[in-house]
Amino acid sequence: MSSHGEAGWEGSVFEVRLGAPGHGGFCVARHEGRVLFVRHGLPGELVRARVSEDRGGSFCRAEAVEILEASADRVPATCPVSGPGGAGCCDFSFATPAAQRELKAAVVREQLRRVAGWETDVEVESVPFGAAAADGGWRTRIRLAVDARGRAGVHSFRSTGIITDLRCPQSVSGAMDGIAGRRWTPEADLVVAVDGDGVRHIVELAPADLTRDHDETGRALSGGDRRSGDRRRAHGGQGRADRSGDRRRGGSDRRNASARRAAAHAPRREQVVEGTGRAVQYVAGRRWEVSATGFWQPHRGAAQCYSDVVAEWADLSPRMRAWDLYCGAGVFAARLGSAVGSGGAVFGVESARAAVADGSAALADMPWVSLGVQRVERWLSDGIHRATPDVVVLDPPRAGAGKAVIIPLTAAEPARIVHIGCDPAAFARDISLYRAHGYAPTRLRAFDAFPATHHVECLALLEPVPE
């Protein structure tokens, strides 16, 4: 316990020197023997940090509220609403793009070294935007909350409070037009999607039933879109909140967080407000029509970028076999199917029924590509009779694939595995599992798919270790 009384350090301000970046958009500092996870600062900076959360133990969370000695990498923040006391959308908008990528690279390197025992260099690359990205915004899918007065916004950082400032620059041009000026159904959610044809779709989700039994909401969540929760939620907020009472509500908010997330992402009534609710997307010349509320890569160039890497590393030839696990709407399966041709076979597995239906429609001209609805773990445990795949591609949820997937996957002895991960810690844990079961990473690429945030996408090619 600190010397600052029973309430701990929350609200206290300390002068600290910031150290290395940590996984989660902060830098590590130390004060009186405790660790501070400090947001809004850069390595080497001397700052005044205000403690925003102290739950006891060896560390607490803080925000740099004053920069006393600035890093050479610091620039005026590009996001006006994500600083101290604000939102969680843009962790690093005050750093040069090159410095942002190096911060992410440092985190990936450290996670791979510490968790997977893999010492390797890491370069975080920009994602090509494509010809249609002259406005500079990259996010094509945004989920907004609606407060009790019907105003659209997002949650403040680590809080259930709703912020109604929508000036974050992540969104593509036109995505947010007119939304702040409208009144929506109180406590609903909004999904905004700008598709590959430039059409905006707005879908209002009915208010979540937060009174439902926790187990019931958990079951509903497990049956829905696997990515609808925390899979890719880099866009944590877009403004400053009135945080009066946050400390009084903090304990209750944290206790109810899991139930609230489950209820928020359980099946809910949808009302299409603008567009059709069916978003058209294109990858490698192929057209998809998917639900605006389902999963699609939020960065306008990410799906094409990742599928190009997958196609190169898979290195498939006609008549080969491939698996696409957690296949979504089958973007990778399409590239694999094109490579193996009608004499080959591609099996895709995904738990979200709507995504499989959309993918099956998009790939109807490839009968040798089969997408099925099942949990990946169950599919692997039931699939002993299947022929050995030449290549397996998997893009698991944020928590990673884990033992239940990687052990039977490596037992199938594919020649190559392409693994995609959006969380450096989970990615490193999975790499460690592969190494323990006879596979070693031979290629690594990391992409800045969420500019100005701490999020980074990693892709690894794994091959059997020679005996």
C-alpha cells in the first residue's frame, strides 16, 4: 500500500521519466517502488503524470498531463479528442508516423522475445491505402454508442461514460457527416460502414438488455460474430468525457464490464437508417456483399494487403489442399481457391453463420472451396479423417488460437502455416505453442493497420522444424 492513504494514488500527480513502451498504448515509469503505466507520453520524456486508476498492487495507470521535456518525436496531436481525460481512440496521435511504428515494433519485439523466446527484428509497415484514399482517413467501419439523450458518441477510455465529440480523424471522408446533429434511440448503438463503392450504411442496434442473466448473454455472444466484441476494437473513443463521478462509479463499472460487453454484442434488433445494410467490398477483383454489422477489416486497405501476403506465403499450386480457419466471409479462402484450382480443395471454417452465408455466395463460382459453420476447435477435433492440408491459414480472435487449436493443427502436419494476429501478446503466445510442437517461424511481417493507435497486425509463416 502506498503512503498516500487508503484511497491510494488515484488523482495524485507525480513527476516521472518515461521508459520503454508497453503493450496497450502506454510507457512504463516508476515512482516510489511502484510501476506506472503512463499514456500520452513517449519514451525518454519527463512528464507530470496524474494517476487515473489505482487498484492496489504493484502498478497503477496514469496520464501525462504536462510534458516537461519533450521527445524529438513529439508533434502536435492529430486527434483533438484523445488526450488526458479523453477517449481511447488515438494512443499515439502526438508522435510522428515513423515513431508510432517504432513504438509498435518495440512492443512486438519484446513480446516475441519474452513470451515466445524468439529474438527477431521487427519492422512495422504502413498498409497501402489504394487509389481512393486521398482524404487520408483509413477507418471504414465505426461503432458508436448513444447516450440517454439520444446523442451519438463513443466510450471514454476504460469507462462506460459516452463521449459525444466525433472529431477523431480516423474515419474516411463522409463517414460521420450529419451523425452528431441527429437524435437517435437512447442507449442504442450505431454501426457506420462505408463500403467499397463509397456507399454509407448506418444501422441502429436496439438498446442492449443489460438485465439478462450473465450466462444467457455469454451464450448469445458465443453464437454471434466471433469478432463483434474485442477482435479489432482499436477505435475506443473519440472525445473528452465529463468524468465527474467516474471514481465513484469506477468499481461498479469494472464489476459490470463483462456483463455489459456480452449484452451489447448479443443478438439485437437492427434498423437500417441509411443505405441497404449490405456493404459491397472488393478484394483481388472479387466482389463480396456482406452485412454492415458483421466483420470486415476496418482499414480500407487491410483486406487486400493481408490477402496478398497470404497468397504469396501459401505458395500453392494446382490440385493442392488448404484450410482457412476463422475464415469470416472467405477472403483468404478465395485467394487459396484461385491458386489450387478445380483439382484442389479449400475448406473454410467460421462460427458466424451470416459470414459463411455471405462468403459462400461470393465464392459460388468455386465449388472446390467449401465454407462451413462450426467452431474451429470442434472442426479440428472432428476432422481426423480429412486429408493432410498443404497449407493452413488462420486469423483467430484477439485472444489468439491457443492450445485447443494449435495442438491438433500441428498434428495434421501441414507444410506451411500462415498465422495472423492482432494482439502482440496473444500472437507471441501462439508462436510459443507452435515452437513447442515442431514448427518454427520463418517469415514475419507487421502492419500499421490502425494508425495513431497502439494496435498492430502481425503475420507469421511457420514451417516444420527439420528433424
